[in-house]
Amino acid sequence: MESPLRSPSRRRSVPHIVAPTFRDSRDAMLSTSRVDGSELLPQHEDDDDVRLGSSLYGAIDERSDGESDEEPKPGNSEYKPQHISFRGSDGPRRPLLHRRWRCIERAASQIPAVALITLFHLMVGIPFGVSYFPVAWKSSSSAEESAAEEEVVSNSGFVMDGPFPLPGKEALGIRMFLFSTIVGQVVLTFASNFDDSIALQMVENVPFCQALSYIVVETQGYGKESLSTLFFLFGLASVLVGLVFFVLGRAKLGRILYFFPAHVLVGCIGGIGIFIARTGLEVTANATLPLNAKGCKAFVEKFHLLVVVFAFDAGLRIISYLTKDASGKSRYPLLSPIYFIMISPVFYVGALCFGTLGNQLDEEYFFPSLDDCSNGETGGDCSAESGLWYIFQQVDFTTISWSAVARTFPTMIALVLFSLIHVPINIPAFAVSTQADVDMNVELEAHGWSNGIVGLFGGLQNYQAYTQSMIYTKSGGRGKASSLAVAAGTTLLYFIGPAIASYLPRCMAGTLLLHCGLDLFSEGVYDSYGNYDYLEYSGIWAIVIVMTMFGMEAALIAGAISALLTYAIQSVAYPKPIRGSMTASTLRSSEWNRSPPAFEILDSEATGRIRIRVVQFQGHLFFGNISSLSDGVKDLIKYNPSNERPYILIIDFTLVLGIDSSAAQAIVKLRDSLADQFGVKLSIFVPGSAEGFPTEVNLYGMLNSRRADREGDKAIGDVDQGLLACSSRVCDDLDQALIYAEDFLIAMADPTLLYDNIRQSFLGSEDGQTQMGSLEEERTYAIELLSRKCPGEERAIVEQFFSYFRRELYNSGDILWRQGTPSDSAKLLVSGELMSSLENEAGTTEPISIGSMIGESGLVDNNNRNSTVRVLADDTVLYSLSRESWEKMKEKHPHCAHLLWHIVVSYLTMRIQHVSNRIFETRCLPI
């Protein structure tokens, strides 16, 4: 789906265009004028392909709100073929120069955004790039120096203490970051629906990179073979992440990513925040800080380095707090990036002021020179040219340790799962912020391509970064050319970025990592307080503690346990499997053509609908809540007064999502106990769908004591005995259940009324077809049907009313009328089958039973038909009252005409009751 921001026909709603500041100097020599002397900004051929900047980098154009966006056309008094000229020139220039100038202006307007994002990539790439490999995996000389003081123990007890096999470990990490970012930027430029997105290496996965390093080094040692295995795992992880993204997008399953337990994800975010903050301190101190006594000792010894980081982080937080607006949001979105950029010059100025900028300061506060091999790093060519391609030269399938690959399986699963949580958050948020209409599945496929491609080269995972994308678009960045310029600038950093890093203090990288880590930790455990119940919040803390103490694999297991435990405990503690219950005294089924005596029985306080109790279940029914469900149903019946004790219980499963085997067996036992203990004569179970109950157990067969359907019961000779012999029944929906329950009550009070009601539909035949001996019998039966619709009226008046009707015969497939056509008649169905359907709604149909009057409302109110009516059976007999006959009746026999008004009001009342109870529309009780 193309983003509306790309549509050439869509104009911006803002009244001003933002132009870059360099336009002020251009205006000194460029003159564009109208005949009235007012200034006119030359228009772009496509406004939506250009953004001239933002308020941060430019000034608002002076064009008034009322000026036209269109250039003067030929024939217009304002039109001049060559209306652009330069002051001081000999004559007007050709329009070609104007077009070239517009291209230059459009390109120049993107420079601030491209430059800012490129600088941001360097600023983020240095701290995270130096963090991919554990600090203790370093030069041999440094390792010997600190072996007695430092121990970095992995989850399995392995002590990390050895030389890195290549020179320039930090440079390698920075280039790994930049390479992943470059590939992601290029792929998203062409595969994403956004035209202003910025890709970034998935920096949140740094803990997983270090976890993989520990496993590989423990298995293979510190040689180059370990790097071969490690880079193979990096690439494999990226390919797996890309494959999952691509499959989800291609299968249109993007929404599945929203079903991860939220508190588990928040706990992982908090744990990773602690890890990143700790990594920031280790990068600053150039020493490991384990969570033990030796780590505390190292912290104290290196405190003179760490205090600088604490001071810079505290300064940023104080400034951010002081610059918040009334709503608590920052007034300056670019405050943090600009602050991080300024750390290096401030550090230099401070060092010069205190006169401490010397060799000792260089060694402690700065990264080592990347082209210096004197620091003890071994195993590789020290030339800068060689280091450029280290990323692509490490994987050697003959040296890969497959046992180490097998050991990383749990970590890889955790890495893939954690990588999936960012895109469903970043993409919708960025779409809302930029008012873009994008397809989540398309973006998932784009991320699949970007991660798959970078993985083939042994690179790390990448994604679209929300913060960087917002900075880019607010700075005026937009379009494929600008996006590719960002990729080109990042490529330049790939070659020169590590050299620049040698001149940046460690405190800049440490401050950014510490600030990011603390923000993630705060998001996980502080901001989430009050948004989760105590059980979920306890799970968040458990995941954070386990990840901090035992690593990623243990955190994955803790998250799974927390999710299952939370689900089980919440289901038991807050079962509420019973949504509610009510009597059926206010409910009405769609069986409206019963005889007056039958309605008297149903409305009776002693034998009527008040003796029907409807109970609605909800959620998942399983072994944990089935006990409370059974007790709740029994209590609903037990505490009813004896004169209101239900004869019939309808249990509605429409809102039930799942039933396990334990719950299915308990429901069958509940049915038996209701009959034995409380005298319930009939239990009706409603799955809410023709597909049956949401369980693998054959609950339909276990609950349906009689498999014959309602029509079959009606066809037997002794209908009332067939109904009364049924102690359990399954009906597809609540309306069918109410019809069956009403028939049961009528059969209990007067079986002959029930038989007469059935005769209205089947007239004593086995196949439902009419078996009348003559037209006179048919007319007598039709008059009887009308009499039941007009209780209390004299037979003679009903017969006179019927005399205006004319007999009509239809066959299957005929259409009585279509929705929207004029209403010219009302019809009485005497035999056969009809179906009413709404043309403007998908699948909305309603069967019309024998004895129903149709079209009466449109005839009386002179409205168009509300639905289309089709004939479903041959030899369908209807008696029709035409408009001419209706008008004649009102003139000659007004006392007969009021019968039709009575039928209209009666039908309207029953339909309102039916619809207000939401039986037909939602199949859901109004409770």
C-alpha cells in the first residue's frame, strides 16, 4: 500500500512552507515577481516530494495563506514566459536554469538531515561497537596485567581472561555496527513504504552478542577459530531473524507479534537496561565489573574514571527535567543528541583547564590508537587496509565448532524472540507520528530482507529506529535520494569512523550507554509500576534479577515460567467463568406466530418464561476454574425461591474461547447433577456456532441426549412426549434455544397447543409440504392464521379483512421483491418457505415462518422494501393484499383496515424486543 505522503495529488494542510536559512542569501540575487509586485515562491513540481527543512534549520516563508499553490498559466494576465531573472544580469535566464536551481535547492535542503543522522550513527556506533565483545577478551598484555585482579565468570563458571585474536577489537566492533546499519538503510530505502525511515543496528541485542562470545570462547579458546564460529553465529542469528520477519509478513501474520505477554517483554527490557548500563561503566573503566567483591574493588579503583560519566549523565537528566513542558514532555527533542555530541569538546576543554591532558590521561580516558600494534594485540595484520575487511574474512567453515553452535541454541531462540518485539512498536508509532498509511506486513518483509542480506555476510541484526527516524524527518529528510545519502555518509564512516574514535573520550561512550541503560531499566521497572497487577509486576522484577545474575538463557526460561504461572494463577484467582445470568421473562425468540393461548402460557408467572434461566459463560474453561463454575451455577438455582425455580436451564457458551478435557467432563456431570438435585427438567447448551464447542472433546454428542433436530421432533406422532422425554439438548444459537425452551413449556402445559403450532409449519406431512384437500380448506386455514394475529376480533371482521387478499403461487428461486423497490403489497405466508436478506450486509438473512405477514410496514407507511425476499420451496402459497385493495379497504371498510395497523404495531413491538435483547445480532445476552 502506497503511503499517502507519496501521493502527488495530496496537498499539505499546513498554511506555511518551511524553507532553509540559506534562502535568505539566495533572495539577495533571485527575483521572482508577479505583475502586482508581490513575491512568489517558485513551486515545486511535486510538493509532497520535497520538504525544505524544519523550524530548527530554516525560516517560515512569507507567502500568505490565501495565495494559490498553482503557477500562472498561459493566457493568464499574470503569466510571463520568463519570469525568473537574476539581479545584475544582462537579461532573463531560460526556464532550464530555474529547473536546475530547484534541483540544487531540493538537494541542499536535505543536507542538515543527512549530516545530523550520519553524525548520530558515529555517536551511537562507538559506544555500542566497542561493546559487542566482552571487555575481558582483550590484548595479552592487558590480560596479564589484570589477571590477578579481574575475573569475568560466565553462567557456566567459565572465567573470561585472554587475548583477542585480531588487532583493533574496538574498530572491528564499530565497523560491525556501521555495516549492519548501511545494509538496513539501503534495503529499507527500496523495500519500505516509508520514505523517511532510518535503519540502525539492533543495539538492544548487545547482551546476546556477549553471551555468544562467552559460549564460543569457552568451547574453542581465544584463537581465530573462535572468531570464525562467532561470526557464523552472528550471521545465522540475523538470517533467522530475517526469515521469521519475512514469513510473518508474507503470511499476513503481523498481528501475531502483539500476542507476546507484555510483562515478560517489559521484564526483558529492564534486564537489558541493567546490562547496557553495566557495559557502559566497563567501557569507561576499561575493566570488568562483576557482581561480587572483586567487582566492587575494581569499581572503587576506577571511580575517578566513572565519576565523569556519572556527572555527565546527571547533567543531562537535570537539563531534561528543567526543560519539560506542562505535560511532562521535553520541549527540545534534539536535546539528548546535541548533549552527547558536546561531551567530547567539553571534556577536552575541562582537561586543558585542569592541565591534565597528558599521556596518563590519554591511556586511561581514551580508546587506544587503532593503528598501534604495540598494545599487545596479536594474530593479524596491523594495517588499516586489512582491518577494513575483517568482518568478511572471519568465517571458515572448516574451523567452526559445531558443538559450540549447538550450545548456543537457547541463546539464539532468546535473541530471535527479543528481536521481534521492536518492529511492532516502532512501525505503528512512526506511522502515527508521520501520518503515514503503511502495511505492517510489508514492513515485516522489508525487515526480513534487510536482516537476511546482512546475515549472509556475518553481520548483526538491524531494524528501523523510531528515534532516529523522527529526528531525520523533523530535520527535513525525505525521499530515496536523501535516504541513500545517509547510507553513503555511513559508508564513509565505515572507513574513517574507527580512526575518529581514537580521539573521542571513553566517557562519551560510557555516558550514552549508561543513560540508555538506565532509561531502559526505568521503563521496565519504574514506569510500569501501577500498569500491571502485583503478580505481573513481580514477574517483571523476577526476569530483571534473573537476567542480571544468570544471563539471557535463564531469563528466557524465567519469562516462560512467569507467563505460564501468571496465566494459571490469574485464571484461578480471577476465574469469573460465569459472565452473568437472567431469567427469560424479558427475552423473546423469533417464533412470533404462536396462538394466543400459547402466548398466555409463556407470559404466565407460574408456567411461563420466568421458569427459564439463562447462564452465560466466558473465557477459557479449564481444570483451574471449572470448580467455581459448577458451584456458581448450582448457587444460581439453589437460592431461587421455590415458585421461581427454573424448569429449563440454558447455558450459553458463545463467549467461551476454549474448553479442556477436564472442563468438558465437569460440564456433563453438572448437567446430571442439575436434574438429580434441583429438578431441572431440560438443560440446553448453546455453543454459539454451527462449528460446535471450542474443544477437541465430543461435547456435542455427550450433551445432546437426542440427536434428532427440532423439525424431526415435530414430525413424530406424539410430539409433546418427544419433547418432554428430552433432558438435554444442544442448539446452535440462543434464539434456537429459546424457541426450543418455549416449546417445552407449552408442551408441559397444553400439548395440543404445541401440536397446533407445529401444524402451522408442517400441516401434518413428513416432508413439510402442504397436504390440503381443497382451496376452501386452505382459505379457512389462512383466515385462522389472520385471526391469531388479531386476538379478540370477531370472526366476521377477519373474514371481511381477508376478502381483500388474493391467492398467489410461487416456485423455488422466485423473488417476491428486492430491497429498495416500492412497496405495493403485503403478503401472508400460508405454506412453503421464504428467506429475507439484507443486500447491503454480508450474510444477514432471516427465515420467514408460515403464518407470517410480510411487507405490511412498507404498505402502510408507503416506504421502499427493507429487504429482498426469495422463495425456497416449490408450490409456496401466499395471499397478497395489493395497494389498490388497501386503499379501497380504508374507504369502504375502515373497521377492517385497523386490523392491518394492529398487525404492524404488534410485529414492531416483538421485533424491538427481539433486537433490544441482541439475540439476532450478537447472540449475546444483555447482562
